[in-house]
Amino acid sequence: MKIIAMIPARYDATRFPGKLMKDLGGEPVIVKTYKAAVNSQLFDSVYVVTDSDIIKDSLITSGGNVIMSKKEHDCGSDRIAEAVEDMDVDIVINVQGDEPFIDTESLKKLIDVFEKDNDNNIDLASLKVKLTDSKEIKNPNNVKVITDNYGFALYFSRSVIPNLRDKTSNTNYYKHKGVYAFRKSALIDFYNTPMTPLEMSEKIECIRYLEVGKKIKMIETSVESIGIDTPDDLEKAIQFIKKQP
């Protein structure tokens, strides 16, 4: 089974433009992420796929593998799908370009899902983290996920799901972490399917997979990665690196 990592990288991020090229410990964020993915030794190959010449040049200078997008894309899955369409691969892992501290343990859990799925019943695997703080549960920037008894996603939403109507119930809330492992076939099917109504409403791309009948296995992790969405996040990441031995 051939497994690769794809790191989608847009330069013009809405909340923090150019964040992937900001300096983090002497290297751009995207280069730091790429090297961390390579050093995890989980993948046969690692690529950055981008629409930016600035990011491309930075990766090439650092000796990295980079693919330029041929089209404009609304989401990371579409960008990755275009890049892998003609590649001979089985499993594609979407590594977030703005999360340079790779959680190797969680990524290994995603890969294990497919290594144990002998009947090829699982189309995607992704991560969830338990939420306990009420503000975080209500925060629409945190995508929540609910699953069935077998750990497969039923729905994703920016709203609070499930709704706690019965206050005596033992209800857990989970945040979806945007790290995906795809079978290539599921990714290409996604790429060839127009944006679906619920996906458009919520602005959550993984809903499209559910709407077309794909099965998403959710794996719980307790590791909260450091994502760089704002200048404050970048400063936290810089301080984190300074504390490392």
C-alpha cells in the first residue's frame, strides 16, 4: 500500500495572509511543516501543492517536492485531488500547512485504519478531539462531529451538535480536526462532484463526502496541535520552539 502526504498551501489566507511564509525558527512555516512530515517517516513521499510561486520557490530552495495547481480551488481536497489524479498511490494524507508540529502518533492511527480495513469499507479517516469548555463547544469556528456506535461520522456542523435537550444525558462533544486520510478513489470522486447544498451552507468540505455516501471513520486523539491562524498563534509557535531542548 503506497501512502503519501499532501500539504495544500495557499498564500492568500483570509485571516492571516502570507502566514505560511512567516519565519518560524529560521524557516518559513510551510518549510517547517514539510520537513516535519518527511521526518515522521510515515510516508513514501511528501509533497506541497500550491498556487503560489513564492511558496514554490521556497520549497525548491529547501530541497522539497512541490506541485503547482493548474486551477483555482475552493478547498484543500480539490487542490490535492488535482495533484494526485494521475499518481499511482493508494492512500493520501492531508497534512495542514499551518500546523508545523506534526502529531506523528495521530497520523499513524489514521494509517492503521486502512491497514486493518481488509474489505476496503472505509473511504476516509479523520481525527476528533473531545471538547469540555462550553465556550469552545459553542464557538462556530470549531467544527463539531457526531458519530454512530462504530465511530463513523454522521454529521459535521458549526452549530452545537448534539443539542442537549435532556440535561441528564451523558453527552460528549467532539471537535473535528481537519486532518484527513483518503483512499485515492474517494478523493477523486469528491473532486468530480459539485459542491453539495449542506456543504455550501456550513462551509465544511467533508460534508460533501457524507452527502455522496462516503464512509468517514473518526479516530479520537487527545493531542491538540498548534495551528497558525493568527499573528498571536505564530508568536505562540515561536515561543514553543524556543522551549524545545
